[in-house]
Amino acid sequence: MDMYAKCGEPARAQEVFDELSKPDILAWNILVDLYSHQELNEKALNCIGRMKIDGISPDAVTFSCILKVSGAVTDVVSGKKVHSDIIKLGFLENNTILGNTLLDMYIKCGAYEEAMEVFNALPFRDVVSWNTLISGCFERGNDEYALECFDRMQHEGLYPDVVTFTYILKACGRVNAAYRGAEIHVEMVRNKMLEGCSVLGSALLDMYIKCGFLIKAQEVFDRLNVRNEVLWNSLIVGYGAHGHGEVGFQCFKRMQLEGFFSNSVTFIGALKTCSNMAVPSKGHEVHAMLEIQGLVQKDLLVGSTLMDMYAKCGEPARAQEVFDELSKPDILAWNILVDLYSHQELNEKALNCIGRMKIDGISPDAVTFSCILKVSGAVTDVVSGKKVHSDIIKLGFLENNTILGNTLLDMYIKCGAYEEAMEVFNALPFRDVVSWNTLISGCFERGNDEYALECFDRMQHEGLYPDVVTFTYILKACGRVNAAYRGAEIHVEMVRNKMLEGCSVLGSALLDMYIKCGALARAQSVFDDLKFGDVVLWISLMAGVEDKKVVEAGFLESDRFIGSVLLDMIC
């Protein structure tokens, strides 16, 4: 049986089992393992019941196989039944391997509370136990706890292995813990763990790249004795992601010269470096290589990335050609096309894309709808916007997508449909700064300055701190309704938070507000205090002075009043 199973003839192995008059525990374990490797999971899980009927008691090996199957199919119910049998038979008291398998099953099933109970109850925890827990924390996104487990593991006197270091480096990269990663790097060098180990080399390289330490990443790469396509790809993608397209493309060329095979990941990374540089000639070079390998048609992600490169490099016609060559464009390709039409102001074409997608059997996603809503807002086509809104509601996309909700709100405001905009705003499950900014800017553009100021107060009451956009619109609103006192309060707030340092947008808005409120001396004071007084600010000041060249007593009194407000608030 075992020979046939290992030689890839499962049917013959099954025949031998069926011929046995009274299969023993060894035969049953081989059968369970066979079903497991053949992914005949239901058959594997049923074996324990069949064994009991035949009077055969499962042993630790049987339970271990069954637990692996339960984990693979995330069947926590069958896993718990096996756990119960294991406890009754006392197999966990001296079997660390079985304990680790049980722990792994619970983690794979997402039953983390049960997993922690098993882990804490293990009579002896080895490196595999800790690795199972650490990998589970990482997969769950709990990187900080993974790092804590790493420390506890060493505190218990266990030395990490390749698996441990790999997951911990990944966790460091994800939480930007470059200092911890560097400590681990030193430890691995000291113990010569990087020599000939591409897995650790790749994890270390990836950690430095994710943390933005590209020079350190390059040093790691240059010192590795063994290089492969994975390492080259990490470096190329990393440079592109951090805005160093030229260096990334040079790595791509070096990879070719050194004879390494370029796969889809390589080409995607290279195309992104071209997008980053906005140099279409280099993109043409990569495109030619792709045509030789036929990857544009074979790999949709490659085709979509090629489209995106041409779009970002200012060659929309070439992007359209690539799209037309795709045998079955996926959602990513369609989204790039819609975005392309939007930027080219081919609004009718963009709006028609949803219908074309549905004909091709492609369901629009949140990105598609967001692009279409922006087009609807740009051309003030509230009818098409409402159709998209209806589709979004049917698909339930607004329940957990604030960005899409904000885009929908912006579309209605741009179309002048303020009632619908308010309905959307009030229905948003979560309102962020962008939500409030969209509403406040809409109120301002409509001339409803008092309501804009009211929204500003409500926004802060909800615990959100205004940003540059918020303050800019609110200062404009203050200027238009002559709310000098409110403007002075905001002035103090911005000074307190050092928001005026180097920000000409806020400086200009503040200056303009004081001018519109007739506080020319205060406007002059703001201008003098700004360290970046430019031509625009100077023109704003001069225009204000010209407009108010006859400075009446009321203006002077306004200045004195605002000055006292500022002094009182600062003190």
C-alpha cells in the first residue's frame, strides 16, 4: 500500500487495502494519509468512524492526519471532535508533535481562542510550537503579538530557525520595525544563517524594502552568495514602489544581463518602474520582450499593468490597443480603461463602460463605480450618477466603503443635487475628514456659508480635526459673511498647531479673510509674519488695500477688536 501511494498509484494502493482481510492501524493510517494527499477530505474524515466500527482504535498518527485534513478544509467541528478523542485517550500528555498539529488546525480554522488554550496547555513547547503560533499571528495581521511571541520564545531558551526568522522579518516589514529587523539581521549574520539561504535573504531584503531602507536592501542583495528570480523581483518592485524607477529599471536590465529568467512578476515590476519614470521608450522595450514571450495575452495582470504604464506615460492610444488585444479583459483592465477615458475627458465612453462590462459578464467593483461617479460629477450628469448609486446600493458597497461614499457625495454636490447629497451624507456609516470637507466645500460653493460654519463645528464635535482643505474653505466662508471673530479663532488654532509654516494655501486664505472683513492692518501683520510671502500673497494684499483705500474708522475699530481677540486667546 505504502509503496503504491508513494509511487503515485493511489488506485492500486486502495485495491491492496480492500484486499486485506483485517486491516490494522498501520494500513488505516496509510489510507488516511493517502486520502489526505489526494484531497479526498470527506473520505479521510470518515475513516475514524469506519475504524471504530472495525474495532481499530486510532493512534496519534491517525489523529495527526485527520487534524491536518480538518485544518485544510477549515472544518473546526470535526477538529474539535478529534480533540475530544485525543484528550480522552491522553495522547497530548507526551506528544508534542500531535499538540502542534492540533494547534495548527485551530489556527487554520481561525479559532484563535481555542488555539491559545491548546498552546498554553502544551506540556512542552518546541520551536515548531512557537513557529505555528507566530505564523498564525502573522496571517491574522497581529504583527505586534508575533514579535512579542518571538521574544518569549527566546526567553524560554529556544533558538529561532529559518521559519521563525522568516515570519518575524515579514512582521517587522509590515509594522515598519526596521530597528528590530536590523537586530535580527545582525543575529543571522553572526550565526551564518544567510549563507546559501535564499528564503531568509528574500525575507530580509523584503523587510528593508517595506521599511524604505533601500540602500540597506541593496547591500543585503549585493552580499548574498545565492541570487534567484525572487530576490531580483523584490528589488525591482521595491525601487519602483518607493519612486526610484530609474534604479529599478537598471536592476531589471542587470537581471537580464546576468541570465536570470524574467517571469510575470519581473515584468510587472519593470513596467511599474517605467510608469514611475513616465518614460514610454523604456516601456516599449519591456513591451517588446512581453510580445516575444506572449505574456500580454497569457497573463491578464501583465496586460493590465502594460495598459496602466501606457496611460501613465501619456500614450492613451497604445493603452487602448493593449486593451483591445486582451482576449477576456478582467475588472482591473476595465477600471484602467475607465480611468483612462476619464483623464482624457472622453466622458461618454467612460459612462458607457459599465454597460459594456455587464455584456462581457464583468461585475463592476467599487473602483469602477468611483471612477464613473467622478465622470458623472465632472459633466454634471446626475441621471447617470443616480443609476450608479442604485447599483451601489444593490451590491451593498456603501456599507463599509467610506471612499466610495465620499465620491458619491461629491458627485451629487457637483451636480447641484443638494438634497440627495445630504441624504448620502447622513446615511454614511462612517464620516471622515474628506466627508466633511466635501460637504463644507459644497455649502461654500452654493453660497451657504452659515451652514458651512455649522458643519465645521459639528465635524469637531464628532472628534475629527480639520485639515488644510477644511480651514481653507472655512476661512473663505468667514470672509464672505464678515465673521472676523471666527476667523481670528481659527487663526489662533492654526498658529498653535504650526499649520501656517510653509503653507501658502492657508496663508493666502487667512490673508484674504482679514481683507474681506476689513481688517487691513491685521492682514498686513499676517503677510509680514509669513516666511514665504510670494507674489500671489502680495497681489492679494495690494488688491485688498486698493479695494479699501479709504480706511474708515469702522475698519480701524475692527482691527483693534480682532487684535484684542487674538491677544486674549493666546494668553
